[in-house]
Amino acid sequence: MNDAHAKLRGVKRIYRGVGKQPPTHALGPVDLDLKRGEFLSVVGPSGCGKSTLLDVLAGLARPDEGTIEFEGKLVQGEVPDGIGVVFQEDSSFPWLTVRENAGFALARAGMAPAEIKERVDATLSFMGLASFAESYPVQLSGGMRQRLCIARTLVTRPRLLLLDEPFGALDQQTRLLMGDELLRLWRETGATVLLITHALDEAAMLSDRVAVMSARPGVILDLVETDWPRDRDSRIVSEPSFGAVTARLWSTLRGESMKSMATQ
Amino acid sequence: MKRAAAIRWLLIALLVALLELACSLRWIDPTAIIPPSAMLMGAMKIVLIGEWQRAIVETLTTVAIAVALSSAVGLLLGWALTRAPRLRRAVDPLLASWYAIPTFVFYPLFIVLFGLGRWPLVAIGFLFAVVAMTLSTIQGIERVPRTLLRAAQAMRLTRTQTALRVVLPSAAPWLFAGLKLVVAYAFIGVVAGEFILANEGFGHRIAFAYNNFDNRAMYGAILLLLVFVATLNASLAGWEKRLLRRRGLR
Ligand SMILES: Nc1ncnc2c1ncn2[C@@H]1O[C@H](COP(=O)(O)OP(=O)(O)O)[C@@H](O)[C@H]1O
Ligand SMILES: [Mg+2]
């Protein structure tokens, strides 16, 4: 039985250079199976191809080599139904209210207004945004805005949720709490989650498995299983085994980060 | 902000008072400039008697047509150019140097082409305004944050949905700035055209009053035109401000 939710085989991505620039081999080859319902994080030094990996997995860009399957179907140049993406930068629409932002994808897909309202209300209160429904993004804090971006994706009920360093711009305390929120929504939605992060502790605390990527071109060097219980939360950082996981991640990453620093 | 507005009005009031004083003390030749109070009387007369109504309606209609045409064509042209980078690189220098051309030299040509009346004026206003809209549109479209486009793609929007629901609203502040320029340029083009050669319209009436040494009517009309354009501009600016404030841009 193969219960892989998404499957990457020999995935490579090479950016063609502009003008006389040489091409950049950004990613791969990468082989990776995402198990249905798991929480997998990807860590790696900056510029190693993490965002590129997310792009090709989501169908936002085509790989130059290799194949990607989602729920048994090839992903080819468009985002399949069932995949939700949250980007590294704030991508809320500044001209829409929180409520309109959250309902945007559903409205474009032609869902009935009554049903949109129901789903949006439920999601906004789930994400703690209910009292901001009529505000504009500019009136929200950075953390709130990122929550809005997550809410906007959640209303479409993705079965695979891809998050690209969604908490990158937040302070450490907020990050920990957002991590708890993410675990809660992962448990309650039953979705498969792939989280890209550069923070080792974040990856170690949240994930069932952590994939460690090499410096560019990013390949997967190590896959670390954490064995955390499903109902974990950020308090796990005080467990002795948490230290062991981060130590293992760091021992692989240290050399790669030095390489990546040297080339930048 | 309020303070700046107060100072601005005070400055204007001072200048007007100074002009009034200069005129009544005969520092200025009354056949050259009449006192502001007389200008106001002239403007009131124009409004109350209503003999200029036709001229005003004529000019506003011409300006409105020029504004509608140039903003629509500018929008489409700007959009098309962002889609065709090669063509864009070819015409960029032309667009950039557009306002170095004295467009008015083509006015006689337009009269030959379109005859006397409204259409050569529309053509002048259009030519004057269209490039401002094109340039603003290009700017607005190019500044749509890439992450918003990627979000649209991730939400599986169609091309048309992306254009109308993401690119258009995201570019709106630039389009609005373009529209303000278009209104200003269309007024300049049309009124100046009426000055030179036309048989009706605000500019024509001003020129007519000038030729007949009717200073009251001339300055009254100039005052009226100024008030009119300023009001229109202020209401556009107010609208723009609300749009921007909602997004926290100002
Ligand atoms: N559109 C692009 N064109 C050319 N090079 C790119 C492009 N996007 C990313 N790259 C390069 O590919 C490498 C990987 O980028 P990215 O996937 O964004 O890394 P990460 O998310 O891990 O920081 C980097 O060296 C980056 O400079
Ligand atoms: Mg990245």
C-alpha cells in the first residue's frame, strides 16, 4: 500500500539567467514522500531552494526535471484543488476587509454568499480574527495579518497545507504561540502540513518529521523523525528529547550553513 | 494638516487683499487687471444671467469626452504594453519624451481633419492626456506586488479574475493619480484650443471678451474656470485620499 499524499521524484529546478547571467541550479534532485496527515518541516540555510521546493510542489512553477504527484495525480503547471499555500511575505489584499479577504477564494470559485459567510465566520473565529472582520489589513499587527493569510487559505479546506516561513517576520514569543495555533489547526483539520522554516527549534517542536536541506542546490540530507505525540504543544521545548532532535538537526545543518554563508 | 490648510487660505486671502488694495490705489493699471471684487461681480453676472450656460456646457462636454476617451485608451494601451515587453522597450522613449512635443502645433491639422467644432478639441485634449494615463497604468501594473499575483495563482484564479480582482484594485492608486492628470490635461488642451480657434466654449468666450476689452467678463470667466477646476480637483483628491487611507498608504 502506498499512502503517500504527495510524492516528489527527482525534482530539479534551474532558473534561467537573465541576459548573460549563468543559470542557477536552485533545487534538487529531490525525492520526498509526504504521508497523509503528517506534519513535515523543511529546514535549510537561506537561499538553498526551500521556497523553490514549495513552488514546484504547489504547482506554481514547473520543475525542470522530475515529477510531482498529489493524491495520485501529476501536478503540472497549475495548483491542484486541495492544496493551500501561505507565502513568506504578507499576501493579504490591502483593499479588502478581513472578511472579504478571507472569503475571496470562495467567492471567485462561485460559492453561494450564505455559505461563504458561514465558512468565513467559522474560520475567522477559529483563527481569533472574528472581532477584526470589518478591519482592513493595515489595521492589523504583523502576526494578525499572517493569521489572516492562513485563514484565507483554510476556508478552502485544503487537504495539503504548504506554509513558507509564515512566521519569519514575527518575534520569538509570537512565533511560539503561532506554532501552537498551527498544531491545533493541523489536529482539527486533519490536513497534511508542510512547513518551511529556517528556525531549527520551530521545526523540531512542531513536526512529525523534519527534512534537512543542503546548501544550494538544495537536496535532502537527512529526515529526522521526532515521535512527538499528536496532542503536543510548544511546552515540548523543555523535554530532554527536544534537545536531542535540535542537536541532530544542527549537526547536519552547521556545515551547510557555513557553505551557504561562504557563497553569499 | 489643519494648520497647513489654515496657512494656505490665509496666504490666498492676503494675496487677494493685496491685489484689491493695489487696484484701488491705482498701483496697477485698471485696464490691465481689475480688482478681485470686480472679478467676483463679473463671475456672478455670468452665473446669474445664464448667458454663458451654453459655453460652459459645451466646454464641459468636450472635456468629459476627452477624459473618457483618453483614460480608457490610456488604460488599455498601458495594460497592453505591460504584456508586450518588446514593444514596450521600443516605445518607452517615445512615451517618455511625449510631453516635449508642443501638441498644439497639430491643432490646425485636426481642424482640417475633423472640421471646426467639438472634435478637433477632443483630439487635442485626448493627445495631451492619453500618455499620462498610459504611463500611470504601466507604473500601477508593474508595482503590483509579486506575492499578490502568486496568491491569486495559488487560489486558482482565472486570468480575467486576476486582472479584474487583483491587478486592477492593486494598481488603483496609480490609476487614480493618472485620472487626476488626465482631467487637468484635458482641461488645458480643450480650453487652450477654444482660445485659438472655436466658435463656442469657455475658452472662446474668454478670448472674445479679451478682444472686446470686456475686462469684467474676461476676469469673471477666468475666476469661474479656476474655481471650477479647483473644485473638481479637490473632490477627486478627497476621493483618492479615502481610497488610500483605507489601505494605510496615507
Ligand atoms: N526567479 C528567480 N530567478 C533566478 N534565481 C532565483 C529565482 N528565485 C530564486 N532564485 C535563486 O534560487 C536560489 C533558491 O531560492 P529560494 O528557493 O528562494 O531559497 P530559500 O527559500 O531557501 O531561501 C537562491 O539562490 C535564489 O537566489
Ligand atoms: Mg524562501
